[in-house]
Amino acid sequence: MSAKSDRAGGPRSPLYARLRDELAGRIAAGSLAPGEKLPTVRALAKERSINPMTVAKAYAQLADLGLIHARPGSGSFVAEPGTVSDAPANDGGLSDLGSISSRLFELAHAPGVIAFTGNYPTPELSDAFAYARLLETSLSARRSELFRYDPPAGRDELREALVPFLAGHSIAVRPADVLITSGGQQGMDIVARHLLRPGNCVLMEQPAYFGAINVVRAAGATAISPDTPTGEIDLGRLPQLIAERRPKLIVLNPTFHNPTGRTMPLEQRQGILDIALRTGTPILEDDHCPEIRFRGEPLPSLRSLKGGDQVVYYTRGFGKAFIPGVRLGFLIPPAKAMQSCLDIKATTDLQSSALLQGALADYLSGTDWTSYLQRLCATYKDRQERLFAILKKHLGGYAEVDLPDGGLSFWLRLNDEMKAGDVYFNAVRHGVSFAVADSFSPTRNRQSAIRISFGLTRPEDYEEGVSRLANVLRHAASTARTYSMAGV
């Protein structure tokens, strides 16, 4: 193996990650062929003048990705097409939040890989630069004020700025009703810690956002999902399900659902809320990006409907639609639960960044963010429709896909004979990545589906990326048919 630059992962990446990404790129490009033996750990370490542990870690992660496999006593080899038995038995960590987030980040930055993994806008199209300017202003004008500890509930100026912002979403609150969080994920975690205990039951849609799944699991609770073809909650069945299983929480992502992209109709929102009010069952509403709407009229959140303030815990972050990576959000719990949620917030991180909060308050109160959202939606509407046409052209025989009213993802339902996990590991080998249905499954009843997100993908890569995916699906379908005909 000829020596190459170890900078594939970027100058700030750990050395093992740069080596891993270099080798992954060479496998995707075909310069390392299926079945080819890799140098031993010691040999490659000596060739590169690096620590053998660095090579060992790179090899281990390539094996986790299904790109290479080890033969006891023989060494490490590039995986053959269709070889998915090398994937770890626990789905390669695909059901673990930390592993999923790390894996999607790594694949999005691997050389030669076209990544359909970014479910948020690029910095160039987001309002990150407007926010950055406000950060600079805050650093120069309010340095002594912002470099200090603040109350766990959040800075008053941000909570006050959120009142008119939420009024625009038909949610009437006072500043004291809002708890600032380090992103929407922390809001979900606080609710789970507040309401759930080991052995409790939680009702979730199937599929569901992996961040919500993991806070439920971390609390020791058990997720149950409705037994419907779409995985949506059946209003006729819901009262009986609550009576039988007595869930301590209903978790919903009603607008531009992650991962399916579907939007819950108003009558279903109202029906679920009415049942929750009658039975006293709390609802966690994850409203991650209602502003990224391309068509149709906005629908009210469950929290904004009559009675929603009594049972709905409403949470969201500002990273999906406004400022990617800012890790700021908020939670609006029912009034009776605010003190408990505040206590939990104080025990996890004490407070969210005062500097970031101050700049976000200035952003909400002093910028024309509504015009920004109009520009963002116009751009991504065009991209969504372009990618949808390409998906329909290439994948019509292998998967079904709908056109959501908003959001930055598509949900591809694969033909029954294909397994999404198999497709995932083979796709990485062929230079295209996405999120697999296993990551979004709260129960063992997993769908054969994948999530294609286009927030960070360049439009000029759409055709090539989907073409690569089509080739993988074609191979998967052919292999599945062969096994079926053989009676395997």
C-alpha cells in the first residue's frame, strides 16, 4: 500500500479518523478492491511512522462500517459486495444516539462519499452569519455581562424575546413559562427524567426520531408503538391502548416528522389532545422545524390548541431552521411541572451558554429573520423538488417515496425483499450514505426504509448520489430474489 497523505479527514481530525477516511475513500473509489488484503497493523504503522494503536482504531472503525473484515490468523480484507455479516450484531451501534450522531458526521465528511445525512441547512444558506455578527457585537459590547453564570431557567432577555416569537406560532406564554435548554434534545431529556421511571411505558410513533427513542431508553422505560401500516397513532384504538398499557407519556413529532416527513392532520392532533386531556396522559411535542414549509397551510401545534397548556411539554431547538450547531432551544412544560423541570436542568448543565443566549436574544428581536426564512424555503423547495424527481426516476422499481410539505428529508420505503441494514453497509462501500430505518425504530418491529436528507448535499451531487444508491438497491433486490428462489 503506497503511502498517502493522512489529511483525508481534515487537519483538525484525529489521526486515526484521517487514516480511516482515507482508506474508506479508496475503497469507495475502487483503488482498494473487494477481497484485497490490507497491511498488518504493525506494517502500516511502520510505513506511516505512526502508533500501531492509531492503525488498529482506524481498522476497527472500518470494520464497524462494514468496509473491511478480519479473518483470524490471516489479517484484514476489504469486504466483498453483499457481505453484511461483518456488521456488528447490534446493528453497528445504529440504535445508539451517540453512535448514530458520530456515524452520520463521519460519513458526511468521508472523502469520495456523497452524504444524504444532513437534516439541517448548510451554513451558507442558514442565518449563521447574521448570528455570528451579533456574537462579535456581544463580545465587544457586553463581555463582562455575558461571561458569567446565569439562572438555570435562562437569560431573561432571551425568554422575553421568545414571547413574540411564540405568539407568531399561536402559543401564548409569559417569559416565566419558558425554560432555555441546550437544544431540543435536552428538552426531551428533561421531560423523560421528570416523568419516566424504569419499567414505565411510553407510546411512540413507528418510526420515531432516534433522539427521542434514546431518552426514553435512558430513563429505563419501554416504548410501544401503534400497530398500523403507517405507524401513525390510530384515534379509535388510542383510548383502549392507554387503558391497557397506561403509558406515562405520548411522544409526537407532528410537523415534518423525522424521519418520515409526514405532517399530522389537524383533526388527528385535536383528537389525540382530547384523549390525552381525558386520560391525564402527558404529551411530549417535538416541533423541530415548522418554519421549513414549502407548500400547504401551517398547522397549529398541539401546545397551541385549547387545553394544550395542561398536558403538552413543547420543545424545540434553533439548529434545524435557523442556526445549525448553535445548541440552543427551549422547553415549555405545563405550569405545574416547571419547578421539577428546572431542578433537572440545574443538575445536568446548570445553565446554557450566556454568550450564545445573549446573541440569540438580539437575533430574535433585532433581525429580519422572517425574510431569511422566505429565502431559505424558496431555495430548499427547489432543491427538494429536484431531488424528488431524480429519486422517482432512478428508484421507482426499488422504493416508494412521497413528497413532504416541508422539512429536509425523504423517507424511502424499500421493497419488502430488501433489508435496510444490508443496503446501508453496502451503500457506504459504494460512496453514498444515509440514515437507516433501524436507527428510528422504538420497537423490534422495524421497517425496511431509509432516510435521505439533503440539507448539506450539493445539488450537483444529487444525480450521481442517487445513481449510486440505485446500483446498491439493484444489487440488493437481485440478491434477495436469488435467496428467495433458492429457498433460503
